[in-house]
Amino acid sequence: MKFETTPLSVNEQSEAKRVEQEKKLQDIREVIEKTTDAIEHPIEAGIKDSVILLSAFGLRTSQSCGGHPDEPRSEERAPARAPWVEIYPKEPDQEAWYENEELRKEVEAESLGYRTKALNLFAEFYQDRAVPNEVRLGLSPIAYGFRIQSNGLDSLESLPDQQQTEKGQLYKKEMEDFTEFLKKKFLA
């Protein structure tokens, strides 16, 4: 008996790809749900979707903060007033890092690839979007990785508390909008 298959229509192919992408996101979500930091704290709910979607685009996240502007300040610790996500290549052993030039070049090349990917995503996100420069997301270098954050985040602590809270909310909304953009792009 001979079976004939009918090619999938464009709509069927598109739907099949969307279902496949949703499965990938679910698999990443399951890993992220189990991820904790060094003191066993899970990824904060306010940044978790951003971490999942950046991971889906192949950007290796290492740390994040959802921003919690309503938390009271204290002498010991000022709260992070806006969200951020750090992107790093796989961290090599410190000894190997200093002794192995080839390893350093690999890590630097991987980091450059991540930067390029993030900048391309930003270019598409901001193509038809007008927001103040301080609100726009950018890359803040950290060692051989970088932090995705609003451009004004580093100067936020110099402002009075009320302004920090107001700007922090704008920065949080920008990260949320970027995350929604990533989701639509990934599932398209």
C-alpha cells in the first residue's frame, strides 16, 4: 500500500512552526523556573519572562533583577530601581582564563556575537519607536559580558527617591515592551 502525503499549506506550516516555538519557550521556562542564585533565590517574577525570551534568542543570561522601586531604601542597600539582565559567555575557570589565550579569544568572540545579536534586536525594536534616550535599552559592559538595561539606570541613584521611583517605572515598562516584542518575534 502506498501512502501519499499532502504538502502542508503555508498557514499549516506557520502554525506548526509557532507550536514548535511555543514548545521551545516552555522547555526554557521549565529550566528557568528551577534556576536559583548562589543563595537559592529564584529569578524574580518581574524579569523572568525577559530572561526566558533572551535565552530563546540564544543570549546566555547570568544574572538579573526585576527592579523593585517600591522597596524602602536602607543604609545597607539601596534597592535596584529598574530591571536589568546580564549576558555572559560561559564563564571559564579563572586559572584557565589567564593561562589560555585561545580560551580568552573564544570567550571574547562569543561575547561579541551576543552583543551583535542584542544590538540587532534593539535596532528592530526601536525602528519605529520613539522614546527618550535615557529610557531606551542599551548595553552596559561588565567584564567580558554586558548588562541590558535602560541607558539612564547608572545615573538613577543621583536623583531624589521620588524621581528614582518614577524613572524606574518608565525603565520597567520599556523592559516589558521589549520582552513583548521578543515574544512576538520569536513566535512569528
